[in-house]
Amino acid sequence: MTEVADIELVDVVKSFKETVAVDHVSLEIPRGAFYSLLGPSGCGKTTTLRIIAGLESPDSGDVRLRGERVNDVPPFRRNLGMVFQGLALFPHLNVFNNVAYGLRIRRRGPSEIRRKVKDYLALVGLAGLERRRIPQLSGGQQQRVALARALVTEPPVILLDEPLGALDLKLRIQMQLELKRIHRQVGTTFVFVTHDQGEAMAMSDRVAVMSGGKVEQEGTPEEIYYRPKTAFVADFIGETNLLEGIADRGAVRLAGDLELAALPDLGLPEGERVFVSLRPEAIALEAGAANRQVRWTGDVEETVFRGTNALVTVRLAEGLRLVAQVNGTSGTRFPLGSRIDVGFDLESVRMFPVTRG
């Protein structure tokens, strides 16, 4: 028997005046998943989260929690934990009382409150800081308090609305690792909203990439990165060379009369515009290009050193450039203006029809 999803959205629509924020979104979030809603600002991800939480009501469609329709159930009866972008901690209360707040609202006994607060503060790495005031904590510590407060009532689902956005890069990476560890230990379903694709890819079991209120693609991080279904997903996730060409007699014609064999499942009529996506790390230069299925020649236009790797921009023709990712030290071997070979295999290429309108 198939296990009922923790959260299910069925053809959900939400508009604000003339703006459609959530456009016929359907999702199934499995129990125990770390699930991310990912996309740029204004794509509808936070509105989708607020609909799950009950903070917004859908204009149409259904919201189900563990199989039960909850469209008319108020937020406080949905038994969901939530970590807001602004954390919403009580500055006049110490760490213990912030975490204990939800338990007291539920009229739990003093001994249970003490035990659970102690356990969850230990889980998030804040043991011994029970009496510390919120303004005395670092940003990362405040983040942990908010997470402990959401977890302590042991809800089946935790909703996280861009909770790491205000942290600096090093601390954000540290908190990503902590969130993964905590999720693994407690087994609670996490629904995480972010515009940072690195965050989503690093932490999630599954990701829904959103644009313009719609889900462009849903799947594992690996599926979304290596097998994007739309040009938007290919461009938004990671780095890619996104080239435009024309379907021409079983091939795609690019600038400078360069051609690629058209993917057989693309099914495009002659003259149709096509996007071609090729990841920088799939491109080999010089000797590495020799045995690749496609090999072109161009001029080095730019080299950007990034530590462990370097990006080398090669101009193949007017209006056609490829960026290759190479080892950081080898990137210095290609002087500007030098003529080099560029190679890649067709299995690394993704093609998409150019969406009209």
C-alpha cells in the first residue's frame, strides 16, 4: 500500500488582484522528506508555503495534510511548525522561554517542558545557553533557537521560509550542514523555501523549481541538475552555456555555421528556434577535447580564477561563446587570444524549444 504524502497540493491557484502568484500548482511531499521550493523572487514559492501553513487561502484547488483536506482548517489547528525569515523570536524572553512557548500554549506540564526544552536545545547545539537573552546571541544561535522552538512540539511538518537569508556565507554553509543533521535525526518532514539554488541542492531530497507561479520541474537534485526539462531550469540551476539555434535538417544550426545533431525526441519542425544547454564542466579544452564527439576551435577571450577551478571563455564565432570549467591551475595555461580546441560529448547537451510569448 502506498504511503499517504505528508502534504499534497492539487491544482492550487492563488491570485492577488491581477497577479497570479500560484498558478495551478500540484505537488506531493513524501513523509520525512527534506523538500525545497526553489525559485527567484516573485516566483510564488513563499505564497505556496503560506498556503500550506494556512496563512493564505487558495482561490481554487485543494490542500491536504496526510490525506485530509485542510482548506478550511485554521493555521493553529494544522499542527505545523514554522521558522520565519525574520525568526520572530521574543526578545524579552530568554532562550528557554522562547523554546518553551509552544509547549506552554499547549498546556504541557512543567517537568515535560523542562525535559523537552533541554533535549531540543541539545539537539541544535545550544545546551547551557537556556538563560541567555536573544539579543546576546549570534545570528546562527538565534537561528537554532527558532528551529528548536519549531521542533519542540514535535509536529509532523516544519515549514522554513528562507531562514538562512540573513546569515553570512560561512555561517550559512555551517547551518546547511546543521539542518541536514537535525533533519536526519528527527525524521520530520522539512519544507524549505529558498532562492539560493546551492542551498536547495545541498540539503534537499527533492526540489520543486518554480517560475511565474508554476512548477517548472520537480525531482531529485541530481535529476534537476543533469536532466533539466526547460531552458529556465537549465539556466537557473548551476552554471550553463545557454545557446540559441535553429532546427535545420536534423541538426541545430548555431552562430558561425556551427551545427549540433538535434536530439531525436525534440521533434521540432524546420526553422524552429531551439535553446541548447551545455554545462561548463562538461567541456574539455586542448588535449582533453581530442576524443570528444564534438570538437570546435576558438580563441580564449577571458579567464577567471576561482581557487579550485577556473572559467575559460572561448569565442567560437561572432555571437557564440562557450565557458568551460577547468582545474584552477590549468586555467592559467590559456593566454588571452590563444587558439585552442573545445570538445564535449552529445550526452552532455540538453535542447529545449524556445517558448513563445
